[in-house]
Amino acid sequence: MLSSCGGDPVEDLPANVLQRKVFIPVLVDLQILESHFQRQFARIDLYRDALDSSSRFIFEDHGITKDIFTATVNYYATQPDTLFVIYEAALDSIKFRTNDNTSSEIPPAE
């Protein structure tokens, strides 16, 4: 009934699983971080430990733990359609950030 009134349906999730709207920004930040390390080092064996260490700051910033993130990934992995929607939203967010950053560097037309 809530969805017919325009409200977002509330997901009934296990206690250690993040709602999609909370999970997506964490995923976005982690993807951007990993992308940075990939550009810098190219081989995962050269940056794996640094990525793991740096990701802890992202978890802290979002008020979660690595265990909660892992539980959330594992939970949504059992729902491929939902996981696809989550990754699409994360990709859209990354594209928006990228376009926003690059558009500010383009000089105005004269």
C-alpha cells in the first residue's frame, strides 16, 4: 500500500545488513578508492594492503564496519536483480561525480 502512495517500501533486512540507500554511497566511495589504486599501481598485489587499510577510513566515515559491509554484499549477492540495481545506481553516482568534476574544469565558451 505504501508503494502505491508513492512511498518507498521498507526492506525487511537482517540487523547486520545495510539498506540500499545507505549501502550505495559506501560502495561508490570504495569503487572510487579502488580505481585510484588501480591507476597508480595496476597490479592488485602491489596495492591490496593499502586498499584494505584505506577502506577502513571509508567504513568509519559511513559509521559501519568491514563486517557489516561484507554481510551486506553477501546478502544482496543472493538477490542478483537487486544487486544489479544497486551497482547501476552506484555507477550513475560515479558518473555524476566524474562529470561534475570534469565540467568544472572546462573553460566557459566565449
